[in-house]
Amino acid sequence: MMNEKLLKDSLQKRDRTIVVLGLAGISLLSWTYMFSIALRDKGMDMGMEMMEPHIHAWDSLNLFLTFVMWAVMMVAMMIPSASPLILLFATINRDRSKEQDLFVSTAAFVAGYLVAWTVFSAFAALAQWGLQSASLLSHMLVINSPVLGGSLLFVAGVFQWSPLKYACLTRCRSPLGFLMNEWREGTRGALIMGLIHGMYCIGCCWLLMILLFVTGVMSLLWMAIITIFILLEKIVPGGYWVSRIAGILLITWGICVAGGAFF
């Protein structure tokens, strides 16, 4: 009996190590890609500062590359906050599945989660296309309209206090409760569970991601700030108040930015 427990603990520790290394690898590769893109764009921007306001001639390739950029960005920013749930899923799945199915199911869960954010990335890329086509984004990929930028900040702040934000954040802050309520067996079930959780995360965080249009789509600093904030509001004991205090700050910031256009 003792040997069985020791074996089980050993297997769970091994599984946890493999999953952690896998998630860390995915996150590291994503951040490395974003860092390389940011460096490339910084070099290009130096040559564009002397030009007229940036007008981007979009084609299908530009739109696809923008979509890829957003998709990788979402992986980089969301995998850290999703990791506790993914690790818990792997632990529970160890007790319910055959060993050979464990990593397949965990990979399917992660894939489902990322599919949800990939769909969001497609809409974000279209939004960037629309803003740039309307000349509302600078060559630094920052909204150049104080009214629009301030309005987005204000709306994002109000959303932090909304029932939808609270409901989605509750699901994100309760990984065990989510798994108990949404559990499905098999690889297909894991994929569906990951997709559902990804949808809750989008419901919780989508406006925070849209704020990248205000702070700079390729700003690594703001990517890191938003990533850390999302992690904190999901895991710290006072996460709900972290979210609401941030809402007040965003509302104030939005009023100041929009007000600057009139005063």
C-alpha cells in the first residue's frame, strides 16, 4: 500500500514536471517571438518617423501576419495565468485516465484553450486592420485619437465592475470548481473543456487586450504589465478588489486622456 502511494506520488511529480516544462517552453518561445518582432518594428519605426502619418497598404499577407502576431501574443500573455488550471487538470486526469492518455488529454486541453484565443486573435487582427485603414493608429500602433483612446480606457474600467466580468473571473479563479462542473472524459472532452475555459478567459480579459491599442500593440512593457495583472486578479486572495481598483484607475485615466482633447 505504501509502495503504491509512493509510486503514485512519483508519477504525479513527474507529470507535473513535464507539464510545467512544456508550458514554460511554449511561453518562452512566444515571448521570444514577440521580442524579435518588437525589435524589428523598432528598427523600422526609426525610418518612418520622418514620414507622413502612417498608412498601411493592407493585403491578405499583411492581415495573416498580423493575425499570427496576435495569436502568438495571446499565447505569451495567457498561458501563465492558465497554468494552475492546466496543472490541476493533469493531476486529476492522472487518477482517471490511462498513462498513455494523460499527455494527449492535457495537450488537447491546452489546444482547446488556445483555439478560443486564436479566434479572438482573428477579430483583433481585423480590428487593427480597420483602425489602420481609418488612420486611427500611429506607426507605433498606438491609437492617435484621444477621444477614442480615452473612451476605450473608460469602458474597460467600467467593465471591471460589471456582472459579466465578475462571473467570468469567478470561473477563472476557481479551477477546481470549473473542472468539477465541466469535466468530460477522453481527448475530445479535454479539448471541449479547454475551449470552454478559454471562452471564460476571453469574457474576463478581452477588453484588457484591446487596451493594447491604447498603450501600444507591440509594447513589451505593457504586454508584461497586463500579463502580470491578469495573473494577480486570478490567483491572489483579493483578486476581485485588484480587478475593481484597476477599474477605477482605468476610468480615471480614460477621463484624463479624453479630457485632454477638449482642454
